Amino acid sequence: LNPHAVNLLAAHSKKDILEKPFSYFLPNLEPLTRQFNLASRANRTNGCLQLEAQIKRLDEQSIAVDLTVSSILYQNHQALLIIAKEVEQQKKKTRDQLVEHLNRYRLLARHATDIISKLLPSGEMTYISPACMQLLGYSPNEMTGQIIFKFVPPEDQEHLKAALQRLQSDEQSHTIRYRLIQKNQQSLWVETNFKAISNPPTGQVSEIVAVTRDISDRKQVEEFLRVSQQRYEELFNEAPVMYVTSYPKNGELYIKNCNRLFLETLGYSREEVLNQPMLKFYTEASARRCMEGGFQRALTGQFATEERELVKKDGSVIPALLRALPEFDAAGEVIGTRAMYVDISELKKAYQALQESEQRFRDLVETAPETIFSLDSRYGRFTSLNSSFEESTGWKREQWLGRPFIELIHPEDRELALQSYERLIKGLSLPPVELHIRCKDGHYIPCEVIAKLQKVEGRFVGILGFVRDMSFRKKAEKALRASEERFRALYEDNPSMYFTVDRQGKVLSVNKFGAAQLGYEPRELVGKSILDLYLPGDRDSVKQQIENCRKNPEKIFTWKFRKTRKDGSVVWVKETARTILETNDNPVIFIVCENITKRKLAEDRLRESEKRFRSFFENAPDIYLILTPSGIINDLNQRGLKHFGFARNDILNHPFIEFIHPEDVDTAQAALTKILATQQPPQSIEIRMVNKQGEYFWVNQEFSLICDEENHVKSIFVVSRDITENKRLHQELARAQRLETAGRM
């Protein structure tokens, strides 16, 4: 076949047609062959037949042709020579369709918002649509005949050249993203789809059609999403709590991602953790609680804060508080969970130390703020109750002495109370239990009960217990849990302070929690130097740390310093900082700040407590002071020394009011004056006292007189109970309510 036959049959080359059966192109070949044989016998020659037929092309289209068929001798074989001419009517129809398609193409190119252009393989533009004026500022005449690389930044030219080269090799179409230079010399991000147009006879690329679209808005959104994702990852990985995201599979949750603290705490590498079942890192008891409904509650959003035990790689166990929330996809479907684990090992140790210390508390029962009771080991009847029982319930202790304790318990809690009682009788240890106790007016108060068997020379003689009123704490915890459900965003849920600081050290932003921790509103801190928040003695060191952080982008720095609150009080903080780049390439220092004041105080108290508890008086749970009638400190217990931070010789023989907040001196002096004048103890007062470090703490004080045989006042006995935590809970409750109100607004 000749080249015209290749074009007629819509083929790219001869090899697409050779060796194909001719019946593919001429389905009615058999009748035509019989007609040709009859004509040959009639003419008694090689034969020549002329007729019209429909030929099927490779593109599945059929065209009408005039066929001339002759018999010839070809390479010593009898063969058919077929000459085909497209019917003139078909040619005209094809030309008309071509003109119509061309007109439509030009109309589309003229009105399209995308740039439509034609290029030679060398990159020369032979045509460009008017849309170039709107997107690039050039007219079509200014760009036609130019090489496209003239309008491409040097750093993107190799990328474009490679794309054009691939079109000339084996690819028919290719899409790339690059930048074009506008007439005002600004760069514009575009996406271009190149399509190669080949010359059918040769198969070589003759021209390239390009459709170019403006994607600058999309690139800005992508960059914004990239920075947002980077910030989220920073927050996720550097948070002072353990974060784990998971996905459900076969009835279990598998780890999808976790932060650095989780890996460091458990001692695993990331590869050892990802895509592993979460139960693998739980103790058997914790895993059982999860399988009994914990997973399902987390996926449905009904999961409350619970305690779990995590197993480290070396086999040791870490107690942790778990808070889990469902994670949703864009369609609102649950795809897994987000969990926060807080290591409470130190709190557990402190709590254990407190339990051990309670063995030393046996006397001064009447002055204790908790209800202290004893039961006989046979019938569970009260054998003693202190005065705190009367104050908290309204009953007279005489009304209950000799009566079973179970009658005082709420009906719904009696089964738990009896089980706990039986456990004690069997000699087993009993953890604290929560029970509701009936008051005289009929209402019930939630209490925490701690009890243990009393032994005398190895014999069980009764049960000793302590009852603490948890009404306020329960209300505060309930309000806080309700508030936490409304603030699930990672930034607001995290109990840490977050600052962003520029290269000069000025605060760019601070979260509400961080500002509140320092006694400020966020707007008061924005624009302020971060150094102003630190103690003067720490500022040079902080400045050096921030400078090191700025000079080492992407490197993480950690330090511990003291900050001053708005009211002048001092807090210890642990800060983790890292320099990140904003979208405009400006360096910003991201600081995660954790308040460790209570941890440091708790550590100091725990270290000092075992050294100072020596006598029955010294082991009291509250601060006990003995004053002279003139208000001079004559003695105090070890709890007092621990709170004040002074040595005994540094505090004895000093006026009591020297250790009271200036604003509360009048209140304390009035209480002392009243008890000396009336010899009747006043109602308890709440004042602030100061320790050696200049830090103030809240106490609830009760006064009593120590008189001689002639009823002359010898000393004043003061019981001071630290209520700083209750005050803090009250403040947090108020803050949570304010946040809730702001959220509704």
C-alpha cells in the first residue's frame, strides 16, 4: 500500500495495516470477489472491476470509495491490485466538518479564561489565545512567534524543557506546574496540559497544543495548609503530654501516629509503634477495661477521663490519665480516636507517700478538719467520732455512737460499703472509696473514705477511718468535665501556655490559657517583650536561649526558668521552643510553656517530709502553731516548717503577723484579739501566709486556747489548713465558665 492508503485508512504508519486481513477493511469482500471472478471470465483477461464500496477505517469510521480492482502477477503470485478513491461527496463532507470544528475551536480559544496556545517542538509559539492579556498582561501579537522559555523563570526552564522532550519521545499528553513571568515582572503559578500533534505519514510531532490555567490562588491555599499542618505537627510532637491517634480494625484500635513524648516515655522507636494494636502497650487489666467498652465509648464521644497503665519496652509500668475523643473525616464519619496520656507516676508516688505518712497520725483528732471515726471489728458500730463529723453532717456524735455505720450510707452505696467492710475484716488492704453520707437535714454529701484495721499486739481491735467532704471538688470536677467537652481543639484542650515570639523577642500571640496563667488577658501580652515576663535574674539566660533558638532553626531547645505573674507572684515553668518560618519566610519562635511550680513544690515537700516527721505532734497533716498571748510564735510542727521554708530557729520567737499577707494582717489580728477577750474561739478565717521564698499560700485557720488550772491563757493553738488547691479549683471553675460564656457568644 502507498502513503495515501495509510491516510485513507486512518493509520499512523504502514505497520498498522500490513498483515491485517483485507476483510477487516472491506466486510463485503466475498460477494465482490465473486463479482470480480465473473467479470474476469467474461473478458477472458486479467479482469478489471469498478464499483462503489464502504471501507471501514481503523478509527471505526466508514467512508464511501470508488474501487478499481485488477488481477496482477506480484512476486510470482497471483494478486489483486486495488485502487481506492474517496467519493467526492465524502471529501466535501469531511472538509465541511473540518471547517466547522476549526471555527468552534477558534471561538472557544477566543473566549476561554484559560490560555490556549500552539507551540512548535522547539518551544516557539505559533498561536496564543486572547486570555494571555488578562493573565500575563501581554497581547497575543507580543507573544506569537516568541519562544515560551522567554516567559519562564530560569529555575523552572529545565522542568518545562523536560516536559516538552517527553512529548517528543513517547508521551502524547503531559501536565506540569511552573511559573510564568507577567508583563509587570511578577510571577504567576500556572498549570499547563501539553498535547502532542503528530504528522500521520511520519509519526513525528509537528506541533504542541497547550492549555494553561492560573493556579496562584490554589498555591496560596496549599501553602497555607502546609504551614497549618506544620504548626499542628509542632504542637502534636512537642506537647508536654503523650498524644496518640488511632484507627479501628477488627474490633481493636491500631496506632496511626504518636508524638515524641510517647515514644521517649515508653522507650520504643516510631517503627516499633506505628500500626500496632494499642492493647499491646497496656497492662492486662487496662486492656480488659478497654475491651469491655472503652474503645466504643471513645469512638462515640462518651469517653471520660480514665486511668490506664502503659507498659514500657523494658517491662515497667507507667500509670497515666487517658482522655480520648473521636476523630472525624471531612464527611463527618468517625475514622478513629485522638487520645492524650498524662504520666501520673510522680503523683502516684506522692499519693503513696501520703498514705504511708497517714500511719503516723493518731492524735489531735478533734482539731483535724476531716471526720475521723473508729468502728468495732465485729458489728461495724461507731465507737468514736470527732467534732468534724458534727460540723459536716449536723448530727451530734452521741446520736451515732454505738449505731451501725451502714445506716449513715446512701442506699445505693451500701453494697459497696459492705464489700469494703468485709474486705477489711478479712485483713485485706482497702483503697479509698467514694460514698454518700446522710446529713441531719436529709441530704447526702459525697465523701472519700479511707479506712484500715487497727492492730494491738498483732490483734485486730477495730477499724480506723478518715472521711473527707468532696462536695466542692465534685462540683468543680463536674463543671470542668462539661467545659472540656466544648473545647476539643488541640490548642484549647492542652493545659499548657503557648507563645509565638518574633526575632526581637516580642510576643506575637498567646493562647488564653497561657495569658490567664500569668494573670493577663491575651491582648495585654501581644507586643510586649517576652523577657518582661521573667524574673530579672533569669532574663540574660533567657535572652541567650532565645538567641540560640533563633540561630538554629528546626532545632528544639528546652529550658526551665521563673516567670512573674501580673500580681507579682512567681511561677516555675518548663519551656520547649523551636524556630519555624512563616509563609513570608519570617522566623517565628514557637514556645510551649508548662507550669511546673506545683511539681517543684511537691518534690520539695516530699523530700523534706520524711526528714522532719519525728513525733506525734510533728506528723499532723496540717500546720500547727503555738503562740504566746502576745502573738509570738512559740512552737510549730514540721508541716509548718515545710510550708514556711524556714529553719526552726529562724521562725521561733518571731511575731505571727510577720508571715501573713499585708492585706490579711487585720483579719488575723482581729481573730487573736477576739479569742483573748472572749476566751471563745472565733469562726475559722481564710488568710494568705508567706513562705521564705516570698510566695503566698491560702490557709483556713481555727483558733483554740490553752489555759492553766486557773483558766489563765498560756498559749493560743492555731490549726492552719492549706486551701490553695481549693482556691485554684474555684478560679479554674470561674475561668471555665467565662470561656463557656465566650464560646456561646
